[in-house]
Amino acid sequence: MKTVDTLIHARWLITCEEENKILENHSLVVNDKKIMAILPTHEAQKNYTATHTENFPGHAIMPGLINAHTHLAMNYFRGLADDLALMDWLNNHIWPAEKKWVSHEFVYDASLFAMAEMIRSGTTCFNDMYFFPIATAEAVDIAGMRAHIGMTVIDFPTAWATTSEEYFALGMEFFEKYKNHDLVKATLAPHAPYTVCDKNLLTVKDIAEKYDLKINLHLHETRDEIAQSLTQYKMRPIQRLQQLGLMTSRLIAIHMTDINEEDLAIVAASHVSVVNCPESNMKLASGICPVIKFKNHGINIALGTDGAASNNDLNMIGEMRTAAFLAKLSNGNPESLPAKEILKHATLNGAKALGIDHLTGSLSLGKSADIIAIHLDEIETLPVYHPASQIVYAAGRHQVTDVWCRGKRLLKNRELMTLDEAALKVKARDWAKKIFVV
Amino acid sequence: MKTVDTLIHARWLITCEEENKILENHSLVVNDKKIMAILPTHEAQKNYTATHTENFPGHAIMPGLINAHTHLAMNYFRGLADDLALMDWLNNHIWPAEKKWVSHEFVYDASLFAMAEMIRSGTTCFNDMYFFPIATAEAVDIAGMRAHIGMTVIDFPTAWATTSEEYFALGMEFFEKYKNHDLVKATLAPHAPYTVCDKNLLTVKDIAEKYDLKINLHLHETRDEIAQSLTQYKMRPIQRLQQLGLMTSRLIAIHMTDINEEDLAIVAASHVSVVNCPESNMKLASGICPVIKFKNHGINIALGTDGAASNNDLNMIGEMRTAAFLAKLSNGNPESLPAKEILKHATLNGAKALGIDHLTGSLSLGKSADIIAIHLDEIETLPVYHPASQIVYAAGRHQVTDVWCRGKRLLKNRELMTLDEAALKVKARDWAKKIFVV
């Protein structure tokens, strides 16, 4: 009889490993922040005692969800300006609001608030792109999530930085400060091909290679972006990035709609990861990421919500559903992107995109105890014939009851353990009062 | 000071009338099952006392949602067979399961279970098409919802009826039994153009005219349906229905994807109502209902979830979101189908389709007290700049806290008042154990 930190007995264990095996009446043995064993519950009960024992007779247990594209601090702009054309939305609402309000304090408060939403919907890891990355990282220290945070580069002044030199300098300051952190990892984050010049993209590439970092980039988000690139550079954005040497396994290509055969050939020959953001792409009428084509070419596809100003939530449970629906509709085939596969987009494939699939993204021996519990024994998800189907096609985010990240409990029977829900709501209301009179 | 049954003080009142005015700090005065007054809260407090007074300082109050297309009893088949091609799904899973299990008892149990899901997500009225309509109506008597229930006609034998004569006879038996019911109303429900012959469609039309009833029909759900009609009848289904005299204001045309210019001209010249079921159409890869084109031709568009075997929920909050997203994407315009408009699809337009907009579908003087409260002061929906945006783009169904239908409380602070949640779950699990071994 061994004594361990935590024993989790589950009705269903959804592993999200390559084959995504689903185990019934199995248990997770967690010790020293890691998954130490996975075995049938009757054997676990014979072989282990634990400081904490959790019984989940009506739950599915799975790895924490990985939101592969966020702008956390935009949560304070949620619903400020919906149902508008993209350029009206950006020029007349989002960018002026950002210019006026975004600060270290704003990003800290809004990101912490966004982390509460993510934890409450089963996300344990996110990949963020915004300003004031140190503020986001400080919020991570409170929330206890796993975070990849971008060193944003954009060729115009914002509330955070004015010149290209300043963007790179502030980015490197963040990188240096957090380079040995357990949960925070820096990424390069040039905003988009239409907002970052060749020179800056090449600097991004150099820094990424020097420090072995991933590069996040909004790529082929809209037709306009492609038309503009054809005018300005006489080539499509993906072609331009290839010429600059950025189409490599370092690149996390976000959105990727409107892909023609030449684009596809370049993507297939590279080892970029693609992040599909179907709800943002639908709400802003941007286009459709051809996930089935990418899959058929062996491309890794992760899933992201985008920011709350263009989605308008950070709910990966709902995003999986929309992604599966849109893949079926756009391919004219209801067999496209089945439940067990989209669950991997939201877990293992996200970890691969971020280069941390040796650490997290599946329930596997030795991986970090990044674990969530989803209660399926509810009016909305009964009967449970196939738990993967119920999670993707019927469950709501409020059915996520418990969350651990690196073995630490972040949500316990719907209660936030590291964050103060009431205080977060007060702060959100206070900020909104100021922002709304812009 | 007048004494009334119920006073509801709300932070926001979303009227869902034609202009869909949103009132702040207003109150609803409910008496004798009806809305008696709508006025600013400070005036309501001066002029009325009530047996029940409800304060909703962080809620939006709106009319109960109207689900314009359901197959309630299919809730017991939720998740039984997903990610399959339509004909495989029907022929090898759904139809065999229905043949084996559907009975009066099954329909009663499964429909009552489905009503619990609908009440918990803010639906007060549904438009159902299934078998054993008397069983569904009996469940309505327990649940207290408003129900339009179809007299189904289909040209092949099912668990309910064998011959056309039997379908019509059983339908009329239901009609006679419930013709004076407060909440239940019969409709004709020929299944689809490809499953009902001309003769039976004409009989449907005669009965509908004789008793002044609506006609529900799955129409233009898939391309295959249209191809088959071209082969068999040398015309498209909408053309055939026009020739048969069914394209009138009685018709509730469900799905309506793949609409060409000739179809559109026929629809525009008729006064049919269209029911958009975007999630079912996406999940089964059926197609897209062109809601903006229909709107531009003055067609009334309601919203429905379809059955839980092809959606897989009866959640109208989520369905509004998907409908808005899909309209924006398919029209290439993020301004398409804004939040305030899709809220009307899910309320007033549903009432118009069913011919009961004089009774329900908006918060208007004299209409039935069919009312729901949605809590927006939550991590997921703060800040609230525009309540309509938060309901459509950010809220989850679990944020519906309270529901009244015809003045009767069906949900009180998330607790079902007319149904026994625990007992419903036991029954669902018991049925599933039998069904799963098929």
C-alpha cells in the first residue's frame, strides 16, 4: 500500500493520447504534481492510499483544456461593440478603447478576471497575445494556470510601446524576468503580416531561434489581409512568410482561413501548427479554417477562442462544439471531425503547438497533473452512451466541476480555489463604468 | 395601491416587441396569468403591492423562448449515434431504435425529461413533431409549458401507426381530446416531401383548413431531398408544395436550406413561416438556411433546435448564438443578424409562426405571463455594456434562473417547480440501459 498525494476515481477517463482511449471505472494516481499511475479503480483502491481521495461516479475526467489563442485582457471589452464590420469595430471601438484604458493595472485585472472564466470552463493552459506581458504573468502567479505569453510586436504605437525598439526591449524584459518560471513561458508574437514589416519579422525570427521560442502570428485571418498583401508585396502572406524563413515548426499560425492550393502546399511542407478559432471567424465573418485539408496533410491543428471581444467567451467546451459543427458543414460530411478528435485539438494538439506535449495535453504517465472533471450525470447530458459525444455535443461549461493544474486544485465543486470570485466581479463592474463613457 | 399576483423588478427588460426596446430598471406587473403593466420600478413600487415580489438587480427579464422545432422524445437517443452520415444514422441507428423502443410510455417519459431541459434553459413554448402525441400532451399537463404538438403523417409504418388511415385517425383522436386545452394545441405534421405522397399531403391540407390548424413540414433539409424530388416529381419540393396548395400562411417550413431564386420567389409570394435550425443543419452537414435573404423578402423566421439526436441539446440560448454566427459567416458580413434581432427569432417570430403572437412572444400588455430571468452578473457575462449582446454571445443556458409560463412558476432560482429532477434522471438512466444493448 503506497501513500500518494491524490487519488481520483472516475466513471470515465478520457485520455486524449494519440488514440484517445476512453477508460471506464479507472483511477488517476497523482503524486508530486504528476500523473504516477492510471489503473482500474478496484486495483487503485487495493494498492494506494492518498492524502486526498476524490470520487467522481458521474464524471468524465480528462486533461485540462488548452486554449491556443487568447487576448485575455480583452475580457473587459466583452460586448462593448458587437455586430459591426471589422474595420469599424477595430478603428472606432476596440483600438480607441485600448489606447485610452490599457495599462499594467488594466491588463493585470482583466487577465485575472479572464483566468477565472477559463478555470470555470476547464482550461488549464492558454497561449496569450496582448500588451504588458508582465502584468499577465503576475496574474498567472495568483491564478495558478499554465501560460504562454506573447512578446507582442506591432508597427504602430499602442498604450504599451511606441517604437519597434521599445516593443522588442519590453518583450525581452518580460522574457528575462520569467525565463525560469514553472508555469509561464514567453513566445514571440508579431501581430500579423499586415501590421509587421519584413525587418521586424526577421528580428522576431532571430530572437526566436536564439532563445528557442515559439512564434505566434495571426495569419490569413481575412480576405482583405490577403488582397492587401498581394498589392503591397505581390504575394500572399503565407508566401511572404516562407520567403522570410518563418514557415517552420516554431510558427503557431492563427486563423488560417482562405487557403488556396499553393498555400496548402507551403503549409504541408512546413511543420507549422495551425490554431483554429471558429467562433471568432464566424462572428467577424472572416472565413473558415480548412481543418480537414490540414489534417489530411499531417498538419497539427489546435483550438483557440480568440479574445472575448470577438467571440465573446473563453469557453473551450463550446468552441469544440462549434469547431466540429463547422467542419461537418463546410466539408458537407457529418463524419468530419468526430467528438474524440476535436477533444484532441483542445488538449494534446494544443500542447504540441506550444511545444509542451512532453509535459501536458493528455492523461499519460509522468505528465503534469493538469486535470479536469466534467459532470455528465445531468438533465442536459443524460443518457451517457458515449462520454466524448456528451462533452462535445451536449455539455455546458458549467458542468466542469473540478480543475487541477500541476497538481494544484484551482476549482473544487465549482468554487474557485485561487481566485476571489466576488472581488473579481466588483473590479469588472468598476472598470466597465469607466470604459463605457468613452 | 393595487394588489396584484406578482411584481418583477428587473435591471433590464428585453421586450422582444417589433422594435425590441430594452428598458432599464423597469418592472413587470403580473395579474391573473397576464402582463398587466410595464413601468419604471420606482413607479411600480409606489402603485402596486403583490403576493409575490421578485427582485432581479443583476438579471435581464425577457419573454420565454419559443423552440419552433423539436422532437422531444428523441432526448433518450441523445448521443447514441453521432458523427455518422445521415442515411447510416437514420437507417442503422435512429429508425431501428425508434422501432424497438418508441411507445406511449417512452414518449411520455422522454418528453417530460426533455421539458426539464427546456425549462432549465428558458424555453416556455415548443412546437413538437413525433409519435404518440397524447403522451406528449400528458407530459405537458405535468410540466406546465405551452405546447404545439404535431399529428404526424408518414408513408411507412412506425411504432405508432401502420397505415395512412391509422396515422390520420390517431392524429384526430389527439386533436379531439385536446382541442380546448389551455396550453396544448394540435398541428398537422406531415414528415417531409420525400416521405409523404401527394394524396396524404392533400388530406393534411383539408384537415388543416377545416380545423384552422398550422402545418409543420421538414422542407428542403438536404440536397438529396431536392435531387430525389427532381427525379420522382420533375420539380423541386417547394414547387411541388405550391402546386398542391400548401405554400400558405398555415405552413411552418422547417430547415429550408439550398434555396434557389425560383424557390425564393415562391416563398416570398407565400406567407409561410420558416424555422431555422442551424445546429442540426451543421451537425448533419445539411446546408444553410438563408435567413437574411428570407428577411429581405419579408418572411417570418423562427428558430428551433430540432431533436436532441441531431443537435444534441434543446438549448435556445446556444441556438441563437449559432444562428447569429452562421448568418454572419455565410453572408460575409458581421453586421448580419445582430443580437436584438435573433432574440426576436427566438420569441416573437416563433409566436407568429405558431399563430399565437396575440398571446405570447413578447413582454406586452395583455399577453400571457411567459417570462424568464437570465442572470448576467456572472464572471462569464461581465461587464454588461449591452444586455442583448451578453445573452446572445456570452451567456450559458445555466444562467437562466427563473421561468414562468402563463403566470405559473416553472423554475425558481434554478430549481424545477413542476418536475422532479432526481426522478427524471433515474428514469433516463434506466431507459438508456435498455436502449444501449440494441
